Amino acid sequence: MEENCSVNHTKSWQLLLFSFNNGATNVYFVLTANYIAYYANGVLGLMLVFATSMVTLMRVFDAVTDPVIGMIIDKTSGKYGKFRPYMLLGNVIMAVSAVLLYFVTRGIPEGMIWLRYVSFILIYMLYVIGYTFQTACTRSGQTCITNDPKQRPLFTIFNTVASLLGMGLFQAIAVIVGGRIGYGNTHFFDIVIPIAIILSFVLTLFAIVGIWEKDCPENYGIGGNDAAKVNLRQCISILKGNHELQMLVIAGAGTKLGFAVATNTSVACMLYASMMGDYNGLFLPLYVIGYAASAPFFVLNARTSQKKGQKASLVRFTKLAFVLYIGVFILLLLWEPGNPHTSLSLRNINLYTILFVLFYCVGYGSYYSTADMVIPMTADCSDYETYRTSNYMPGIIGTLFFLVDKLISSLSATIVGVSVAAVGLTTLPDSNTPYMPGMKTLVILLFCVLPMTAWLATLWAMKHYSLSGERMKQIQKINAERKKAIAGGMTVEDALSTLRE
């Protein structure tokens, strides 16, 4: 059989448009990870520890709902496909919950503070369900839109475009608005919430168009298995038996935790406002420079992935980010309050600023080029599961990955909240928060040490991850041979036992 018969190609514009599904959910991810605690604490008057802890608890709830929603997706195969209905449903649920959470709850009288707490929790739970539906489709939909080892890495590049139009644009708007009027007030949310809802919905429609042609039974696994048999026992069996998925979970979850903490708005406020004294002049410009610096790395990343596989690319650029962040770590250690030689300023540029921009922005660019690589790699793990057991369960694979991922990364808001409280703050820091003793150590730990530790865990996990580029080509070829044999009348059991490497 010719090798190209084992490959499910897609048009580049379809893959590009489908990547906007991740951009659509990332709008809400930024909103929740960075600003929901400001709303709960600053607008609703809920306790700071509660506001930050709820982000963690709801991420845990999100993780618990993942396998259930994954099973629902895997059991679905209707007129409108397996993934499209849940992409739209998830986005609509998030939009409704955003209106309820950020506008309706503030109308509850202060004298009924208990009702604010209860409403906040219940609406937040509704949002989580919608978020899980749509994000699960990003991971699982990868398996049917393409299995080409040369195309899948392109998702990382296309996702950058989607992120710039989604997460990047929304974050930039939020930073500009928050830098001028603050984050913990109703005016901030009156402006950013409608923008988030509209932006995310438009990106979702783009993604639905992108996957429309490919979301059909012809692209669901190798055939011969009954999707209705998906159950919790299989979830546990997959998580225990799929070693490659386990390693990818370690790599993805740790890095996401480090990234979520390091890019948290409270950490940025302590660094750029409290320590450096110029939040408006530093945060957004460095954010933009970091994005720009990632552009060449995305090209190099894609070329490396196409030639040597996604594993090789992830390892190469994670190592580079780690080395460059050593420079950031040293520069922050050298910082002293009031010392002009260790001040960070883009208005009066000095050697300290030049070195910081070099180490931080290039290091961030190197890392960011690999940040979403776990999405197509999750699809590889799904194809590997089909090869291993014949089961086509992309919903379960994707949600199992993010179950553990969310349990770990859910700690980010709590880590920041507890850390902020440890230096004596009773509210989350903003652009007007003055420097306090202990902030320097706190910023070093959250901004540098935590992500660097996560990168070391990623490198360790990749040493034990076997799905290289060549390995995936072999797996796709065997899956295609089995699919053809099963369609010709061979049993699944015979196909698994006779058609092997």
C-alpha cells in the first residue's frame, strides 16, 4: 500500500480556521485566569482568599467534568458531526454565564452577601461546563481534520494567528483599559466583557467552518468499534495504559502551571508597577515584543517538527527558553529599589533594560512557540491509542489529558493569591500598588523559578516519550492498513494481531 493512502490531508485554510476554536476559548481563559478574582474581590466584595481559591476549585471541577464531556463527544455522530455542535454549544454557554456572572451578580444587594457567594459559585460552574465542551473539541477535533505528521505541526503556527486575534487582542485591550481605570471596578468589566463575548463567538464561527467538511464518520478512527461502549472504566484503562499520554500530561501540565503563574496580571503589576514603577510603559510594550519575538521561532518550530517530529521541536525550544531565563533570573536578583542602574525603562534605556528585553522577550518567544504544541501532540496520543487498542476516542483522550492538566494548573490563582497575602496585601495588586518588602523574592519565584522548574519537568518527560516523527508515520500507516482490512471484512481482533510493525 502506498504511504500517502495512510494520510488524511486537509486544506491549509481549514486547519487555520479550525485553530480559531482555541483562540475563542483562550479569550475566556484570559478573562478568568487574570480578571475574575478582581471582579469577585473588587466589585462583589468577596474575600480575597475566596476569590483566588475559587479559580482553583473551579478548575478542579472543570477537570472532573472533562471525562464525562469527553464520553458525550465520543458517543456523538449525528447530522452535524461529532464536534461542531459542542463547539457552538460551549461558546453559547460561556457567553450566557459571562453576562450572568459579570452583570447580574453585581445587582444583588450588599446586605445579601451570602447570595453573592452562592450565585458566583453556581454561575461559575455553568461557565466551566461550557468551557469544557468547547476546549475538548479543540483537542479531539485534531484527529479528524488531519493526521498528516507534516500538517499537524502547522496548527502551532496557525494557533498563534488565532491567539493574536483572540487572546492577544483581548489581553491588549484589557491591559490598556485596566492601566487607565484599574481592574477591580465595574467600569473595567463594562468595557471588556462585551468585547470578550463578541470576539470569542466570531472566532467560534470561523472554527466551525474550518472543521465542517472533515467532521464526518469517514475520518473517525479505523472502524469496527462501537462508540456507545465508551465508559468510565475505559477512561481509567486508557490513563493507565497509554504511557505516551502520561508523559505528555507531565510536560503540558507543569509548563501550563508555570506559564499561568508567570503571566498572571498580579505578578505583572508587582514587577512592572511596584518594582519598576512604570506599568503602562512596560507591560504592554514588552508583551508585544515577546509576541513579535516568537514569530521566527514559530517558523523554526514548524520546520523542525516537520523534519524530526513535534517531540524534537518541543525539546529544542524548551531548552533555549530555560537558558535565556537564567539571564532574567540573574537580572531580577541584581535589582535594587531606587538604583538607576537596575531600573527597567523603555523611556530611558540602559544596559539593564537591553539585557532584560533580550533575555526575557527572546526566551518568552522561544517558549511561546511551543506553548500549544501539546494540542496536536494530544492528537498523536489519540492515534496511538487507536493503534494500541483500535478504540477511536479522541474526546476521552483530550479530556483525560486536560483533567490532569487542569488539576495541576488550577493551582496558579491560589499560588498567586496566597503569595500576595504573604507580603501583607489584602487586595490583589494593580498598577497603583506601591513596592513592599518581600515583593522582589516573590516576583523572582513566580516569574522565573516556577516556569523554569516546569521546563525541566517537560524535558524529563520528553526523554520517556516515544512518539517521534518517524514513529507517527509508522502508526498512521498501520492504522490505515487496519481500516482498509476491517472495511473488507476482517475482524478488529484479527486486524490488531496480524497488521503490526
